[in-house]
Amino acid sequence: MKRLLSILLAAIFVFALASCGTASPGSDTTAPTTDDPAAPQTGEMNVYVLSGPTGIGAVNLWAKAEAKETENTYNFNLVAANDEILAAISQGKADIAAVATNLASTLYNKTEGKVTVLAVNTLGVLSILTNGTELNSIADLKGKTLYTPGQGANPEYILRYVLQGNGLDPDKDLTIKFVGDGSELPAIWAKESDAVIMAPQPVATSILMKYEGAKTAFDMTTEWEKISGAKNLMMGCVIVRNEYLEKNPGAVKTFLKEYEASINAAKADPAVTGTLCEKYGIIPKAALATKAIPSCGLTYVAGADMKAGLSTYLDIMFKANPKSVGGALPADGFYYAGN
């Protein structure tokens, strides 16, 4: 009997040791995962948006945040220039930002991979406009003077790519004059009635509303697709600082859910969204915003579709001019793979 009791006690002791494993006191052997339902799914974040098309998708979320009707807590900040976004990301002031896609790639390179692109929010928004001048093809721009904003950004690189694809030398065959801001474009024809203008939305809509003889000669998305063979000119996106993403994966997923809903609301109700655009300074006038929103390329593309489309666009731009994407193509880690 004593022998049997000793065997049982020994077995219990061995089982107890096996259950403890080799973990040190107080250690947690469970690896954290972003899919852990117990992990926080909400948080506070500083969101920066540029005025213009890339900022439109955020205004309904901005309004809900002010009314405290969102799951996350959002601190929205409006800026007018890419340099302000670059500084805010670099200094850790911005957690999430809506920016041009080429700026997102440039930021990735400048910060040595410290940002991730979450979703594409804006497709092509560029048009070439004339005021009585007849243009039948891009090649007809030879000898013309063309005004455009966006020097060193998506508009310039897209324009150059389309011109070169149509056999024109952007530096010799026409005169390209860059303006500092799209708001300078509507007054151009008062001085040069035969000038050609390349304008983004909503500026293009404002010009067409102002000048009776104005018309759209070319949609740059269509012209880009003819040459590249690719679809969906992905011009705007939303990015996140990786440090914030690593600490708040659940909050980022919640943001994407609420942000997609905000974009869908903008597309479904341009009138309400137009009013909000004026309120938050995204577009100066509600009436203009309301009319322009259907032409602003609002979209929400994430996951594999985003990576496929955006990587193709950045590759085309890189081959045309490496500087356009910050000197190098982003690695696979640039593209958010979360659900």
C-alpha cells in the first residue's frame, strides 16, 4: 500500500512540474496578436488632412467625432501643404494622414520605412481645360502654354508621363508654367484667353462654372490609362505612423471601418458633405463642393486590391522619374495587410 501511495505521489509531482514548464515567475508566454479580441479596439489619434480632394472623405467622420458619435477619439488637423504633413509625421504629431500617393512613398523613403499606407481614398482628379482652343489629341499641345499646380507632386509627374507617352518633350515642345496653388488658375484666362489649364478637382469645376466657353479637353486618367495600360489612377491615400500602428492595431482597424463609412456617406450625399467641406475648410464653398464631389474620384480601396493598384502606379512613376516616388519603390511592408 505504501509502495502504491509513493508511486501516485511521484506521478502527481511529475505532472505538476510538466504543467509549470520552464516559464520564470511572473512571465507571460502568450504572444500578443492584433486579432486578440481582448486587445483594445479603440483609441485616440491625431489625424491630418490636406485641403482638396484627399480631405473630402474625412469630413463626415470629422463631424461625427465632434458630435462624439465615433468609437475612436479623433483630433483632426487641416493643413494646406505637403511639407506640413511631412513635418507632422516626422515629428510624431500626426498618427494618421490623408496624402497624395507619391508623397506617401516619399515619406516611406525619407523616414526609412516608418509609415504604412492603409487605403487608397482618391482616384484621378486631373483634367486639361481650354477656353475656345481646339485640341484633338495630347500631341496638339505642342507650342502651347499650359498652367498647372503640383510642381514636384503627382500632377507634374502625371503630366510629364502623358506628354512623353504622346511623343512630346515637356521641356521643349510646350511651355509649362507652374502656379503655387490651384486657386490661382481661375484667373488665368482673364490674362491669357488661349492658355491651356490642367486643374484638379474641385478647381476644374469652378473654372467650368465661371467661363461659359470653357470645356474639358482631356481627362488625364483616361490619357494615363491609354499609355500605361493600367487602371485606376490612384492619387490619394491614407497613411499611418508605424509606431502608432504597432501600439494601437485595434484602433487603426476601427479607424478604417469608420473612415470607409465616411467616404461612402460623402458619395451618397454630396450636398451634406459639401456643407461640411466648407465648414472644415476642405473646399471654400459648399455649392462648389457639392457640384464637384461626384467628379472627385472618392473611393475606398484596401488590402490586396490596394497593393496591386498602387504598386503598379508607383512602379510606372518610378520608371518615368525615380524622384517622383522618393527615389526608390517601397518594400512590401509599405502596404497594410490587416483586415
